Amino acid sequence: MDELLRQATTILLGMWKRRWLGVIVAWIVALASVTAVLAIPDKYEASARVFVDTQTILRPLMSGLVTQPNIDQQVMMLSRTLITRPNVEKLIRMADLDLGVESRAERDALVEKLMASLKIANTSRDNIYNINYRDTQPEHAKRVVQSLVSIFVESNLGDARKDSESARRFIDEQITIYEKKLREAEARLKEFKLRNLETQSTEGKDHFTQMSEAGRLLEQSKLALREAEQSHEALTRHLLGDEPSLVPAPAVQENISGVSIPEIDSRLDAMQRNLDAMLQRFTEKHPDVLSARRLIKELEEQKREQIKARRLAAASSPSTPMSTNPVHQQLAISVSEAEATIAALQTRVAEYQARYDRMQEAVKLMPQIEAEFAQLNRDYEINKKNYEQLVQRRESANMGSEITNTVGVDFRLIDPPRVSPKPVAPNRSLFLPLTLLLALAAGVTVTFAASQLRPTFFDSRTLREACSLPLLGTVSLLTNETTKRSQRRDLIRFSAACISLVGAYAAGLLALFLFSVRTA
């Protein structure tokens, strides 16, 4: 502890010995720093406040019906990306800041300066934005802020319209693509249905139900054929083997279904198949269906007339010795009708059998046909769904664009651009005390460095430790009155120099304060 105290005392004595060097350095640093502070040009600040109103009563009313962008997020992003090089170059032209610019380097330096000086701050409440700029010329600062406010408003409107047009153009292109895909899918589906017309379901019946019904009709026709054959055999036996009865024959009900007339029956069968094919595609009210039914009715009427004519001819021309017997005549007519019925039923059985066989052959291809139909139908439904969604979104985008163009974003200039009446920078009231501290620190630092570079020894022990040589003796200095008076005068001068330095700073601060109060 004593050693540390002794070393500190030695350092302080060495610094005191070179005190005048510290005073001179402090004065030099003080004068230089004060000159530098005073030489800093005054800067005036121009500012403006803009309120962005994004809340309208129309937006919540149209919520869910139209596509509405996040206006708050767009405005916030615009404020963050507003100070870009293209906008700053536009601002320079609007504020006439490029009048004195002669080279590209000067213009780039001006752009960099503005990008570093312009400030846009959000108050994080109510969408209020503060725009600030500092310049040595008040008018320049005001023009810059005013131009930036104009760019702020114009950029938002232009970007909003550009985004809407781009989105609408993209949706229109996608709608055109999907419309083409939808037409192609419809054409493939139509071609498939025409190619597999027989296997398609009608009246809610699938292929297996139709085949089952065709099998049932085939069995019914075969049963009717067997019944007709049995009836024909019985009538034939009765006609050839039994005695004719004299009982008058009852009136025969007119029936044309069991009588065969080949030329008319073939036409009726063709017309009936054509009608069945048309009923699979059209309704009962279709003109072609009505025309086919009318033709079938006319053919049946023609057949009925020919049957009547044949019966009258058979009754008037006797073919056997017993043709005058009404019972025999009636049996002959019944045999003829039975033969015609058998022929008609045979044709019907053959047709149903052929139809049933075709359906059985088509059963082998049904899995492939159903898989192909499911694929075509799935592609068609997907394209149709995407197309309808795109059309709906286009309409929503159009309505949203109309709302944005009608209502838009309301920019309100709360505080117009204005310049502060007195400089806002530099803060000389703060810088001057700092320069005083800097001057004092410089004086102390230089004094300490000088004492360490050329040390002075004030006792024999320190000298012996520093030289590591034997000390022969010491010589003491005796001070007289003249020396003491000289030391006192030197102390007074030193104190006066230090006090004058602090006093000069105090006087400067007082003058600066009075000047600021006077100009306020």
C-alpha cells in the first residue's frame, strides 16, 4: 500500500512539473474544438404528418362477396419501401435540387445524401406517418418534404391499380385455358357416349338392369311361343279329327298381334326398334318420337284392314266340303291366326335373344367402359369446377377493384410541410461542454505522457531502483523567500489560466443561451 501511494505521488509530482504543457495543450484543443463546433452549419428541419384512412363502411358490408386486399399492410409496406433510388431521383426533379448538379458523381452523392437524411416514421397508431428532412436551406427542406408527400400518395394509387390489372389479366388467361380444357373434355365425353350408346343407362337403369329386363322379356316371349304352339296343335287336331259342330261360332274379337303379314310386320319391327333407340336419347314430347308413333299407328291400321280383307276372302271361297259349316270355318280361321301368332312370336323371340346376346357380350367390356367413363367424367368435373371457381374469383376481383377505385384509400394531410423557425442542429449547448471536457482530458493526457517519457526523480530510493546503481549521496535544495515568491506567482498564473479556460466556456455558453432566447 505504501509502495502504491509512493508511486502515485511520484506520478503526480512529475505531472505537476509539466503543468504548463498541459495548460497549453488544453487551450489549443479547446480553441480547435470550439472552432469546429461553431463551423458546423445550421440545419433546419421540415416535417409533415399524413393520415391514411383505410376504414370505410363499404368494406365490411362487402366482406365475403369480394376479394379485398389488406390495405393497412400495403400502406405500411409502401412507407417502408418509399425511399428508393427511383423515387429519390423523381423527388430531386420535383424539388429542383439538381439545378447545380453538373456530373453523375455529384448526382449520385446527392441521392445517397437524401436517402440517408429522409425519415418516414409510423406512430404505430391510427396510420399516422411523420415525414422529416433536415437541410441547411429551409426552402430546400420544405420542397423535399412536399415532394415526398406527393410521391407517397401517387405511388399507392398507381401500385393498387397495377396490382389489380395484373391479377385480372392472370385470371383471364387461366379462364381461357380452362375454357379450352372444358370444351375438349366435353367433346371427349360426347364422343364416348355416342360410341357406347347401347351400354348407357336409360330411365335410371344401368346395363345389368337392362340385361335382366331383356332376359325377362325373352323368357316371356318363349313362354308365349310355347303356348301358341300348343294352341295351334290343339286346333289342328280338332280341325282334322273331330266332327264339326253345328253350334254357331261366337263373335271373334279382332286381334292383329297374332296374325302375320311379312311386309307390314318387318316395317313395324324396324319402326319399333327405331322408336326404342330414340326414347333412349329423347323424351316423349320430341317431334321425332311423335312422328315414329304416328307411323306405327298407321301401319297397325293398315295391317288390321288387310286382315279383315283376308278373312272375308276366306269366308266367301269354300276350300272343303264342310266350308259352309260356321264352326269349321271358325276353326280354320283360328288355325291361321295361331300360325300367324307363332310366326310373330318366333320373330320376337329371335329379336330378344339377339338383344340379350349383345348385352352379354357387352358385359365383358363394361369394366373398361365404366373406368373410361369415370376418368372422362372426373376430368370434366375437375375442369368444370376450376373454371367456375376462376369465373367467380374474376367477378370478385372486378368488384374488389371497383370498390378500391370508388372508395380507395383516403390520404389526409394533417400537418402540411413546414420548416422550424430556428435550427435544430447542431446542439451547441451540448457540444461546447463536451469540448471543455475534451480539452481538459487532452491536457491531462499530454502531461501524463510527458512525465512518463522523461521521468523526474524526487527521492533517492526511486533513483536507485530505477538505475540499479549504488547512490553515493544526495544534494538538497534550500528555498529562500525569492524562490517561494516565484513559486506562488507561478501557481497564481496556473490557476488563472485554468480559471480563464473554464470562464471562457461559461461565457460562451451564456452568450449562446441569450442568443437562443432572443431568437426564439
